Amino acid sequence: MRNALLLSSLLLVGVGLGIGCERERTEPTQAPAPAPEQAPTVEPAPQAAPTPTAEPAAASDDEPGEEAEVQVEEAEATPESPNVRLRLEVHPKAIRTKVYWGRKLLGAAPLDFERPRRSGPLELVIVADNYLDYHTRMFTDRDETLTVRLVHVSEQHTLLGYRQTADGGVPLGRSPDAGVAPTGSSAR
């Protein structure tokens, strides 16, 4: 019963839209006149497209009607070299950071390193005291520079999706055991 009622209401809506959207049909009174023949035109040779320039993006206080210039990435010096150069920068620069690739410590930011081209993405974790950990990915298909802004623990409430925890939003301290369960008689 419910399906029949739904089907009939959809049918009525469809018919109503069909009637309301019908266009007026008029037949032309005269056939269109044939277009006069034109002599073939020779198009000028296409000119080279202007090369994009890498200009800095406009300031953020632009008027709403103004268009900001698009920042163009410059081409690699050697696009098919066997290695790619990856650079990781962290702001604020004054803090001491550690960059991990899995369990392997790559070093402190700013970090420059090379990887074989197309060897797969690097899953990096940037860790700093009193700052939230930052998980990111760098790709090895081209040279890349990545700039990361770390968020202080006291500013975590400004992030989209922030939820205050039961303990007032204070993150748990990093334990030196790296998440490994303690051994001994006290652990069960």
C-alpha cells in the first residue's frame, strides 16, 4: 500500500513537471536563407602562449572585487633525474623539532633530504615539546618543499574539530615507553 501511494505521488509530480515545463512550439514561417559563400580565410600562425610568471600572491586584505594573482610553481631543473629533493620547514622556527619517518628519526627541521624518484610517499610525523604532533605526507614524484605550522597545546581549541576531553582538554604527556605495555607483576 505504501509503495503504491509513493509511486502514484511520484507519477503525479512527474506529470505536473512535464506540463509546467512544456515549451511553446512554433513552426518557422520561412526557411532560413542560405549563408553566402565566403572565401576561405587563412588564420595567422598561433603565437606562443605567454609563459606564466611566478608572482607573489596578493595580500589577504584585498577588496572583494579584486582578483589575486595565482602563484605559479617553477619547473624542476632536471625533471627526470633519478632522485628528488625534499625540503621540510617548520614554523615557529625557534622550537626544537624531531621528524620521524615511521620509527626512524630523520633529524630536526628544517630538513633537506633526497629520495629515489617515484619510490612512494613518505609518512612523516613532526614532534615538538608543548606542540601538537603533526602527521603529513610528502610525495616523491617531483621536488617538493613543505612548510608546516605547528599548533601550541594551549591553542588546540582553535582547530576545526577540537573536542574538549574529560580532563579539560589537557593532552596526555608523552611516555618514554612509546606505547609499549609495562612488564612485571603490576601489569595485567
